[in-house]
Amino acid sequence: MESPKVCLTLTGKTLAEDLEFLNKYRSYVDMAELRVDFLNQDERLYARRFPSMAGVPCILTIRREVDGGKFVEGESARTILFARALSFADEDRTKNFAYVDFEEDYHISSLEDATLAFETRIIRSFHDMKNPVRNIQEKLKSLNPSGFEIPKIAFMPHSLDDVTNLFREASRLSGNNQILLAMGAMGIPTRVLGGKLKNFLTYTSAPESIQNTSNIAHLDAVTLGGLYRMKSINEATKIFGITGWPLSGTSSPELHNTGYCRHGMNSVYIPFPAEIFEQALEFSEQVGVQGFSVTVPHKEAALARADTVDGDAMEIGASNTLVCRDGKWIAYNTDAEGFLKALLEFLNLKNLKRRKVSIIGAGGAARAVAFAVHKSGGKACVFNRTLSKAKNLAEKYGFDYAPLNFESSPIIRKYSDVIIQTTSKGMHCEEPSNPENDPLYFYDFSGKEALFDIIYMPKATPVMIRAREAGCKICNGFSMLLYQGYKQFELYTGVEY
């Protein structure tokens, strides 16, 4: 598997700004794409100068708005800019644009002849900003009938299945004379694992200008080259990852990839969001994922689809970790162990004996929490808006249960040595407390409670802020993330983190 070149997409307003970004991240990239459509009007006239300034092979791109760019002045004006940037070729080829990006429907004979004369290669691109492309091989042939150009397909997937299909289709291709990319958060695997797609190159952006490519979800150069170590990925690289829906703001790739780097392992850990768990499983089997973390809402589905289930996961009834061994998926649950270690550390206790605990929620995370509380000797009451779910979980361990509403405030007070919040309410939320982001909005903290919220983004959820203001001791789920992640790392690699 040949590693794709890494191309820094430059979206500054001036050539000087673009050169500054290139110099700053030069060690992470092999080449640069000058996005002339982002330049100020007067700067566009001097695009011809950039290759000699850059010192790396450069792509000339003037992207139309319909294809995700900023150029709106019309095709005549764009053709003139292309001509200016490609004209007056230097005898030293390194001072000319090495590549130019022409869309599928953009054919100007004089410009195409000039590229041949100047030995500038054409990237023939097709973009669909709204829909997936499924007939990949057929589309590649239509983009490059002569065989001399580099065909590029970039599309917006509707589901992880569209990304899986891209990898499936690419596995049948020979050579690396194409660029295949899925845009958006679901497309991150196509950027990190470009070698598996047999891509000629993959694109990245400067961290300072990453917002300019937010609609297509570029990874910044430091993340792609540093965290994911994309240039070192090869046939022997072991692939791990995380799935869930929606999967935004997860810290797991940083935790696991840092561990692989520390131990000198040829491994990578990537996110692959899936609305349906079966999509995540099919993606993993197509790409060769050897183990992955499972987060909401797929923990019960992961358990059901596993070939073998570890004892703790079976007892809990949910799995947050799948490992593939000999072609079979084994389900584990590291949430309970990670949670209990983090909770006891927070409370400075050895166990939960004689402690009365409120468990808020009855989903997959709550199952692991209830298991851990019971294992550590605590007495608990499970609160959930759907009472039957609270009842099913509570009776498993001889706990009490109650509806999650105002009328249960006295019961929460009774079980208020520790309140454990296990729902997703408050995740990624910076707003003041309200019924939509605070599962305990109706409860008045006395200041004596200890609140543990398994959410770690943001650092303080609305319910945590209310509890802290009342004088309560609070803790988020970051230490739980670390401890359960350390155990996952060991399950994946056989080595302690």
C-alpha cells in the first residue's frame, strides 16, 4: 500500500498569508493547493508567482461555488484567471504549477493544451456537495478516458454505508492514480486511510484556517500528521476506532493514538460515526478494523451482534468494546471498571458500602454504572422517565426505582450521598440549565450531594454548574473516559497503556 501525498489546502486571503501557513506546517505535507477562489480580488492576479515562493509542488484550484468554493464571477472570468496563472511558464518546472484542478464539465482546449506543453498534470474533479456517488469505477473511467489525468471524486455521504462502498470499490482498483474522498464527519476515514483507497493524495488544512473547509470536514495538518500519523500508515498498520451517533467531540482518538505512539506501535484509531450499528460492523469488516469502542446509542446492539460475550458485558447487558479475534467479534464492557475507579477516586473511598446512590437514566451507560455500584456494595435507586426501564434495571440488583420527575425529589434526596448522571443531556451544551439539557432541572441541590456526571464535554454540564453553585462536590466523566480507555487499549493490544 503506497502512502498518499499530503496536500495542504491554502485558503488565505493573500499569497503572503498562504505562504505563512505553508511554512508553519511544511513538515507535515508534501505539496500545497492554492485556492485562488479564497484570495482577495487583487491577489488573484498574482497567483502565478506562488509556486516559486512555495518550494513544493503546487495545485492551482479556482473552485466554483456550486462545487463548494467561493468563485462566483462566472466561467469567462475564471478562465482568464486560469490562463494568467498557467502562462509564462518557467524553464525550471518547480516554479510552475505542477497540477491544475479542472472540474468534469470544464473543458477549455487552449488551457488543456497549455498544461501538456508546460507538463502540468490535470486533476479532473467531480464534486457532489449533497449526495453520495456509488458507481465509483464507472465514474472514474468517465473522468479520465485518456488515462493521462488524475480523476477525483468527492461526495457527501448520507450514511456510513456510502463510505464503506467507497472502500469496497477502491479495493478493486489498481494503481494510485485517483483521489477518492467522502466529505463531512463520516468521511474522516477516507482522509486518514487514503492508502486503502489507493489515493494519489489527501487534503488537509492549516489549523488557523480550518473553518474555511468546515463544510467538507478537512482534518488540520497537525491532527492528520501528528495525531493520526497518516504518512506512516501502511499495509501492516492495525486499525481500531470508535462508533456511535452522533459522534462529535470524542477524545478517544487522542487517547488511543497517543498510546500507540508512546509504545511505538504501528496502529491507528479513527472515528466512524454510524446511525445504525450494522453499518459500523460492515464498515469494520470491509476496512479491516480489529477492535472498536462503542458509544451511545449502540451499546446494547453491540452486545447482541457479538459472537462471544465477556462475563461482565453479559451481566451488564451492554458492550462498549468489540475486539475481532480469528474473525469473530468478542464483546467487552470496560465502562463499569473505568467508572468505579474514577468514582471511588473522586469520593476518596475504597468502596460504596453504606452509601445511598441515585442513578439517573437507565440506558447502556446506566447498566454499567448499576453493575459497578452493586459490585462495590452501594444501595441505589434508578430514576428514568420511562419507569419500566428503571424497574428492569433496578430489580436486577435489588435496587429501588422511581420516575425521573419533580414528584421523585424526596426520593432523590434520600439517595443523595452520590448522584450519578448517566444520560446524554447536557453533552456539548454551554447554555444555562433548562428541561432539555438538565435531567435534574426540577431538583434543588442542598449542597451536601456529590454529583458525578459521566459526560466530559463540556467540562461542566448545566446540572454540574447548578450543583457546584449550591456547594456540592462535582466531577465529570473525563477520568472515567481515561480508565475505561486504558482497559480498551489493553484489550486491543495486549499491552498496558
